[in-house]
Amino acid sequence: MIEARNLGFIHKGMTAPTLEAIDFRARRGEVTAVLGPNGSGKTTLFQCLLGVWKQSAGEVLIDGRSIKAMKRPEIARKVAVVPQEHESPFPYSVHDMVLMGRVAHVGLFSTPGKNDEDAALRALAAVGIEPLAERPCTAISGGERQMVLIARCLAQEAPAMLLDEPTAHLDFRNQAAVLEKVRTIADERGLAVLMNIHDPNMALLFAHRAMLLKGGKMLAYGKPGDVINEENMRAMYGMEVQFLTGKGVRMICPDIRARE
């Protein structure tokens, strides 16, 4: 579990906080989606949760322990990170890229052992990309690369996973495929998953909880169906929206009637 208690952050030389009074729990077995306009503090939040940037107020807890008492290698064994779509400058094989997730356990200059190889193979199987194992990462699609990054995190065997805009630059089909896999992994492995995402519909479909940020403050936090509503979308994005419901699915879209 990742927990923030009254978390705040101020950049050096600035007087106004970038984050202020953030309180939430990303629980095991759940996907928590973080939504907000550009500049709302989503990236800053992730940097604080990873201990890269030191908070100016409050605290971050990982499995009940303050991040201030943890060293970088320990944090790496507790929290895995999936960056935005990443193109490797070298033609590493998919297998080798996933095996790199074991660095937190074997050390940067150590040789992976059988346990590490087994963890990588399990991660490839969990994500369903075993047939790609020997392919160069430079020769696969964007959706497949994102699956490789998720597999690399699974090989890390951390109880929590942070995903930074995992569907950025992906087409509609791959967006759904990646988020469906993330939700399945959280359910089956009991991982605490926290992801930055821009599309509120994807949060409605795949997240267990949603956090809405605006101006570095938490506008709302709870079940997606409760907090993603007309009032909060208007407050967060400054636009009118409407909901469409059909076959048990509720989706949000801009209210084009507002311009009539």
C-alpha cells in the first residue's frame, strides 16, 4: 500500500506549493487513477511518492513505513515504475529488457541467477508476450513496448506499481489492452497500482478509485463513478460535460449542446 498523509511540496525558490494537503491510500489489489489538467501536480506527486523529491509537508508511507526511513534500493524493491512509452537506444531483446527489472535485487553490476531468469519468464507469461522474447525492443509496436515495460516491473516483484501515463501515444485498441492487463495484474497479484491518466473514461472503465487534482490540491477522491461527475469535471477542466449510458456502461463526453 502507498499512502500520503497531508503531503505537500514546494519547489526551491517558490512561495506557492506545487502540492498541498494530499491524502489518499493506494491499496493492494486496486488500481488508482490520478486525473487532472496539465500542471495540476501529477508528476510532482509521483516524484514525491518515489522519494526523488523530498516533500515539504506531511509524509509518504509504503506498507506502513515512512519513505524517509528507506534507502533507494529498498524503495526500488517496494515500488516499480512504468514510464511513458520508452524507445530503447539499443536493440535489447524483449527478454533482456524484462530481465533488467531484477536490478533492484541483484545489483547493477551483478550477474542474474536462475531465480532472476525465472522471475523474468514469469513476467513475460503474465503479460502474454512470451512469443516476443527474442525480438529486439526496437522492432516491436508501441503497445508491445508498453507491455514489455509492465513485464519489467513485474519481474521486479515489487508490491506496488506506478505508471506514468501508460496509454500516451497508443491507439484506441492498445489503450484498452494495456489498461485491461494492468487491472488484471492488480487483481491477480494484489498489487497497489497508481497511474497518471488523462482520459476520465479509461478511469471509469479500469480503475477501482480515482483522485482528481487541480492546482496541486485534491479536488476529490473515491470510486470513479462517484467522483467523475459533471460538477467535478467542470471544476477541474472548466468545461461542460454530459454522460451517455447504454448497456450498463456510463461514459463522459464534452457537452456540445453548450455551444448551440
